[in-house]
Amino acid sequence: MPNCEASRKLIFKIAVPVPLDRLFDYLAPTGCHPAGLQPGIRILVPFGKRTQVGVLLAIEDSSAVDSERLKQAIEILDEKPLLSERDLRLLHWASRYYHHPLGEVLAAAFPVALRQGRPALLQRQRFFGLTPQGLQTLPEQLRRSIKQQALLALLQAAGSAIPSAALIEHKPALKALLEKGLVIEQESAPATRYVASTALPANPEQQVAIDAVVANLGRFAVSLLEGVTGSGKTEVYMQVIAKVLEQGKQVLVLLPEISLTPQLEQRFQQRFAVNMVSTHSKLTDKQRLQAWLSMQQGQAAIMLGTRSALFTPLKRPGLIILDEEHDASFKQQEGFRFSARDVAITRAKGLGIPVLLGSATPSLESMANGSQGRYQLLHLPNRAGNASAPSFQLLDIRNKRMQAGLSEPLLAEIQTTLAKNQQALIFLNRRGYAPVQICHGCGWVSRCRRCDANLVIHAAERLLRCHHCGSEQPLPKQCPACKTGELQALGLGTERIEQTLEALFPDKVIVRLDRDTTQRKGSLETYLEQIHEGRADIILGTQMLAKGHHFPAVTLVAILDIDSGLFSIDYHGSERLAQLIVQVAGRAGRADQPGKVILQTRHPQHPLLDTLLSQGYRAFAQTALDERCQAGLPPFSHQALLRVQAGKAEVPQQFLQAVCQMIVELNPGKVQVLGPVTAPMARRAGLFRFQLLLQSPQRKELHHLLDRLLPAIYALKESKKVRWSLDVDPLDLY
Ligand code: ADP
Ligand code: ZN
Ligand code: ZN
């Protein structure tokens, strides 16, 4: 804490993490000398009955509040700001662009521990290097242990001490080598020292991509790496990262899913002997704080993380990579609703560094930005190494005999695949046993009492559960309505398919991957390992399977139900479905064996399927963009969605009517006002939901309206009686 002296006349302007769009005035804490206090330091303040960790933004000598009513701040928590001026500017921008209160936006930039006011203390890193004896020992001499040999070889190749964070994989071997006196703990090692273990010789397309991004280092540019699944995008990332590390700079790598981090972490660890950190929601607050601080203070060179890692301060920023840039998880769907991709680009612009976006199925926005020249387009059209592209088959299941969602021709294909000792992957985007329970006697259905939705049967847990609000009840044994009718499970979920497959293939190992089977910490990793080691014959699962995993022995991929995706009411539906098909298909035949993809459908002539399968994702994207252009939909227009909910249906309606009235008074120009309408799910968790969509061909006009509208909404008396939120550039209209 700074050395402080009393100074009570100055007013601290502080952003507090509360949903109010203004700063708060405080008097300096007792004994504080404001000279030298910089904007961006955390400061503890009283707020209502509680205390809050705010961020000091300015010190002025006047306040609109009466001086008697001003409260005194409690304590200054940082000597120096943890966020740089450029990062503060970015957060200000994000607050304005997303029309979200600055205090909450600033809080989002900090890890939980700092939000709670913990000290920003970076623990000392431990480093390990070789003793003279270790330098002279040949790895082969460690006859008993391959793991110890590998670690010794790694340290010898590194030529300098390695931080413990980079040795997590090697913990037992490290202990053994320490005991043998081959390794010793050392003072420190530079964070940027790196070894390229086995960079693969890049193929010509990869080389073009690598050279293009490397040429951008040191200045702002956005590159979109469109590479089919298995084309070696990760290899491109790694070779570019190597160059950034050589320049002594840091790299931030963002992934859509926690489940993808271990895989990438491992590949990076084998390649780079630098201090690398990860951050995601499965780590403890303490671990996340350390990861954050080690980037902020420059001790770590690479950070891998999910969406929230985006705001991590970088001491020596070099490059931001977003893998699977199309993935909707990059958009935060609650609270501060931001797009990690779009903010990453603005951040990189401010920092003067390049952004590399990668995907096999880039979002339509990014495709449009690419073809309009705003992004540099890089293309990897072929699979790397020996792998070839999978072949597609549309399986028309109309009038076909089915066994719990599996058609006979598909079952035959599974049989053939298993007979060759290869793995089959089966995708169904619905977890649980069946999406609804119904009474054959009276027609009763398992509805959620609090939502406009059905309760899903979870057979193993003997529960009915709502996937929207989480309510649960025991699975009824008799019909709650007529007490006599027979209860039936209607429709299919992964749990049910698993049961059917177990009955059909009793001697085969079936692994089910969905949110229910991977709840427990480490269980996903265990399953993935099992699949990789060939101890699984059929892999069955949801969304999770669509994301970046590498399953070399899978040669057959089946997507059971694509029809429900063909008729989505949200205009994003077809984009999502095309991405899903290509991504799931991409799990097939990634190694030497060719892969086959079977899509069960009752609409084999559907134009989306036709374009996608006969001409590929690019052609699909072009068609879809043409359609969006004609309909005046994003990216050819810009949207903001105002969502409102309350316990009584009239309240949100009155609120939105008042908002509409204000919009008319503000003269919205070219901004179209669509609604108010009930939300597609009109009731959720007991609340009635309504929404209002604003759309404009010009982003500027939309934001000009929002700039004037938001303060008026905050001031509206109806706004106190509802829960409302604004979603700028919404990704789904639910
Ligand atoms: P993507 O990230 O595009 O899905 P990966 O980088 O995971 O692709 O590469 C897929 C497979 O191809 C990996 O096993 C990888 O080691 C291999 N690979 C990548 N680049 C090359 C290359 N230049 N030569 C040989 N194999 C490669
Ligand atoms: Zn009944
Ligand atoms: Zn519910």
C-alpha cells in the first residue's frame, strides 16, 4: 500500500462492479496521499451494506454529491495499476460498445481472486535444470524408465532450466531425477527461452500461411486460417508461436472449450520449453490468479484459455490466436455479453499485434470479412500427412426400419467398421434418455412447471429434469394424471442410444461423452485417453464430439438426426448445422484409414445438404451469405436484442412498450424496431420473457440510438420491476 497522508478534499471517481452505468464518488481513505495514485488501481469501498472492490479511474476536486453525503473509500489495494493504459482503454471501449456498465466490464478483466480484493502477489516460480552429472548422462543409461529418459532428453535439448509449470506432465520422473542427483532446482530461467522439439516440415500451403502471419508480427492485422479438419492448423500456430517466442514476445491462445485445453497443452509442452500457463473454469481461483499474474508480469510466455482469458494483461504482447473461431462459446451469453473474437480484434489493434483466427468452418461474418479484404484469407484445403478427406453419404431413412433411431443400413455399416477393428463415432445432439415422457393412456406429458419446455428423462438417475431451469423430480412410476395409463419414453437421447447399442453389440466397448457422463473432474480426460488407446469401439456423444478432438482410429461417423436442425427458426440455424456436420465429419479418418460419414435424414434433397456435401463449406457459406444479404440480415446489418423478463407477463410488455415510445421520441433514423414479441421460449424458470430487436444496415446508426436509449432505460421506472439485458450482435435470438 502506498505511503499515505491525509487529504480529504479530493474526490475519487471509482467504477464499482454493480449493474449501474455510472461512476461513484468517494473521499480518499484515511491517511492516503493521492499523489502518485494511478488510474486502474483497485480500491476497497463501502457500497450499500457491503464493501466492493472498485477500480479508481480519476481523481478530481469536485463532486455533484453533497460532501456530507460522500463516503470514504476504505483501502487502496494496489500500488500500481494491474491493467495497462491500453487495456483500460479497451475496457472503456467494450463498455461503450456493448452498452454494459464499466464497473462490471472492468471486473470481467480480473480473475476472481483479484475481484475479491486479494493481493496481486505472484508466487515464485520454480525452475529445474541439469547438474553436471545430468549433463553427462545419456538418456539411454536410464534403462528402467522411459519417462525419466524423456525428461532428461527434454532438459538436455532445452539447454537451460525449465519452469515447473512446463513439467507438470513429468512430475514423477522429475522427482526421480532429483533424487538421482541429475536434476537440481535453479534460481530462474528466461520466460522466453524455447526449444522447437520436432517442428514438422511444413507443407507448401502451411508455409504460405506461416510466412504470411510471421510477416504481420509487430503490427495489427487479422488473418483467417481456413483449414479443413486435420489440415495442420495447429502446426501452423506452433510454427508462428515459435517466431513470436524468438522475439521475446508473449502469445495468448483462446479456445472455445475447456475440454480442448489438455490436448493442446500437451502438444505445446512437447514443442516449447517455455513457461506456459492455462486458465479456465476448472482451475482454482489461486491457480487462475497465478496464471494471470505470470502473464501480466511477463514470467510466462504462452497462455491457453477460454473466453475469459481474453483480458489477461500481457507484458510483452506478440500475438493472439483464436482457434475454432466460429464457435458460439466465444460469445458470452450472460452478464457482460461480449464476443471474445470481436474484442480480441479490437484489443490487437490497440496493441499493434496480429490476430490469427483459425477454423475449418469459419463464421459467416469472418468469411465476409475475408472476402471483403478486411481479413487476410489463408487456406489449407487438404489434410496434412497421409490423411484424406472423408466421403459423405446421405442416408434417406424415410420408411426405413429403425432401431431406436438407428437405421438398418447404418447398423450394417457400424458392424463392418467394428469387424475391421476400427472405431465408429455416433453423434446425437440430445442428452438424457428421451426428451419427454408421455402417458399412453391419457396423453399426459412431462412438462416443466416453471418453463415452456418438457422434462427430459434421465433413466440411470431415475429423474425427470428440465434442461432449462434445472428442476428435477423422481421419474414417475405411474401416470401423475390418470394413475393407470402406461408411461412411455418419447424420442431419443444419448443415454437411450447407448442402451440400444449395448444390446446390439454386447461384446463391444461403448463410450458415451456428454455433459452427464463428463461432469466429474478428470472424467473427460479419462475417456479421451481410453479412446486414444483403442479401448473403445463405439464413441457416442453430443456437441462435445464436434470440437477439435483428434480420434485417429475413427473411420465411421454417423449423425443420427440432422432434420431438426434444417428447420430452425433462428437465422443462425443453418450456419450452425453446416458447421456441426463438417466438424463432426472431421473426426473421421484423420490418420491413415479413409473415413466415411453417414447422415441420416428424411430430407435428402434439402438444398443446404446438397450444397454442403457436393461443393463444400465455402460454397455453402457463399450461398448462405447471399441469402443473408438479400434478407438484410447480419453481417449485412447490425442487431441489438433487448431481452426482458419478470414474474408477471404484463410487466415486461409494459416495459417494452415504454421503451418503444422512447425510441420513437429519439428519432431512430434507419434503425428498424422489430417487436416487442414474446421470446421463443415464453416462460423460463417461472419468468415471462419478451424481447425487442433493433436492426440497422449501419452499425453507427444503431449505436447512436443505443447511446441515447440506454440512459433513458436506466432511468425508466418500469426498469426496476423487470430483469432486462441488452445483447449487442446477438448470436442467438432466444
Ligand atoms: P488441425 O489443427 O487443422 O485439425 P492438426 O494440426 O491437428 O490439424 O494436424 C492434423 C494431423 O496432421 C496431426 O497429426 C499433425 O501432426 C499432422 N500434421 C500437421 N502438419 C503436418 C505436416 N506438415 N506434415 C505431416 N503431418 C502433419
Ligand atoms: Zn395418464
Ligand atoms: Zn424448467
